[in-house]
Amino acid sequence: MARISPLIILPPAIFAALAGLFAAGMLRDNPDELPSALIGREAPLTETGTLSGKPPFDPAVLSDGEVKLVNFWASWCAPCRVEHPNLAELAEGGLPVYGINYKDDPQKAAAFLAELGDPYKAIGTDDGRVARDWGVYGVPETFVVDGEGRILERMAGPVTQRAIADRLQPALDQAASR
């Protein structure tokens, strides 16, 4: 009887293992979503800088009793431009939206808001320290914060109508029912 060499079995075994890993990765809930260790915890109270002519972001507002959004954005960020009308619509509907301008030129940030409108109740600026404390990977990122200052939801990427319906509104409804 002929003996089968392990070298003949090795390539199909490696292929099967890789196929299994790829399939597991594709079948996750959202393969693009990065986890956040802050869900259910108090939002970081890191001090921000100020954007001239805009109300400053005071971290104490995070536990003021109101459910709110905290949105990290920048004028150089194309998806931030895409999400801006949706943030404005949420703000017009009565939801407080706070902005943190991330690693941006102050004049360009002001021009961005002058062109598209300012949906933010207050704005802070960040050189990267605040984003690090919040676990931000890149802009835009938006957090739902309850009235006690706890983070209920983190959404990486632009706030689209679909994201509002699928992610933000359920978190806002959950916060309102507490």
C-alpha cells in the first residue's frame, strides 16, 4: 500500500483553514465596525479647545439630563460634508448635537460651518487628545450620550438616513425610555 506524503495534504488543509477564517469574518454582524470599550461607560470629560465665535464645548454638559449626540468632524473630511445635512436635521428636530472639530485649521472649520450651516449647540477643538480618550479611530464618528453622561452608541462613519434609522434612533429611543 502506498503511503501518502503529508506535503500533499498540507495545501488543501491550509486552504480550508483560510476559507473558514474568511467566511467567519464575512458573516460577522458588521465587518466594518470597530468595537468601542466605552459603551455603557461615562463619556470622557477631556477639556477641548475653542473655535472662535462659537459657543465652547463644556464637558459638564454631557451629564446635564439631556440625551445628545457628540460628533467628531473636520472640514477636510469628505464624509463629514455628506453627513452634515442629517446632523442639521436632527438638531432642527430638537436633538442637541455637540461638535468636536478634529485636527483642523480653525479658519477652514469656520468656513465649513459658514458654507453648510452650524448644527452644533457648542463646539470644541481637538489636537488628537480628546479623540484618543473617546476611542475615535477617524472622522466622522458620532456618539449617543444619555443624560447621565454614559455613552450608549458609537457610530463610525457618516450619519446617513439609514444610519439614523438603523443605529442612532434605536439608541435615542432606548435613552428616552430610561
